[in-house]
Amino acid sequence: MISALNRLVDLVEEHLTEELDVNGLAKQLGTTEYHLRRMFSSLAGMPLSEYVRRRRMTVAAADVVRGADDLLSIAVRHGYGSTEAFGRAFRAVHGVGPSDVRRDGGPLRTQPQLRFRLTVEGSNPMDTRIIDRPAFRLIGHAARVPLIHQGINPHIQQHITSQRCRRRSICG
């Protein structure tokens, strides 16, 4: 199914400016439209229609910034019948209208092309031993910090530094 979803993403990219026949794509990939949409949504964290809309608006934003065509031509190319409908969809994705982007250059929210990968963890066996121990108390310093999923979390670093300063009675 992972390869079918990656092929679906490739087909979406190839036909981004066209009407998407998900049922036909599902048949081409050897599954049903229901199953394809459900698997995509489950693994991507968004419905297929939302992904397509965001990708179209990402490409449309590049066309708007480039400024070679008028907004109506860009709207029609990306499946909208009017500049008003295109402007509403553009604003829903990017937070600003296409004329603002054309004038100021941004800000823009882009949707990168998805790639599905399967990662299997926990396949290495571990040697364990279960033993009984008397009750004990765990002592330490606690702090609530916001989750940051990439790079070093500055809040955790600040907590570690403050604990070192307390132990050494120096801060710098």
C-alpha cells in the first residue's frame, strides 16, 4: 500500500491542474476509492482532497509571485471559475490574497510533496531479566516545557543550565 500511495502522490503531481478522478486512480492502483482515501488520510494526517488543494495552491502561489499571467488565467489553470473563488481558496491556504502576494511577495504557506515510507522499529531482541526490588523513591528536578520536535529545545537547555548553576552556586 505504501508504494500505491507514493504512486498516487506522483499521479496527483502529474495531473495537478486537471480534475482528479480518484476512482479511476484507485482502479489503476489496484484498490478501491474508499480504501485509497482512507489509507491516505490515515497515514498523511489529512484528507486527499485537502492535500490536492494545498498542492494546487502551492503551485498557484509560485505562478502568482512570478507575475507572468493575470490572476484569472492562473485561477482557471488551477481549476477555479473566477478570481473571487480562487482568491477565497488562496486566502484559506496562505492567509493572504493573491493580489497581496503579487504586490508584497508573501507570506506563503507551502505544502511539500508527500512521500510515504515504512519504518519498522523494535526488531532487535533485548536480553532482559525481571527481578523484585524493594520500594524506592525517585527524586529530581521537574519542569514543564513546550514540545519542540526538531533541533535542540531551548527550554530544556535553560532548565539544565539553571540546575547546574544551583548546584555550583554560580550563574553566568
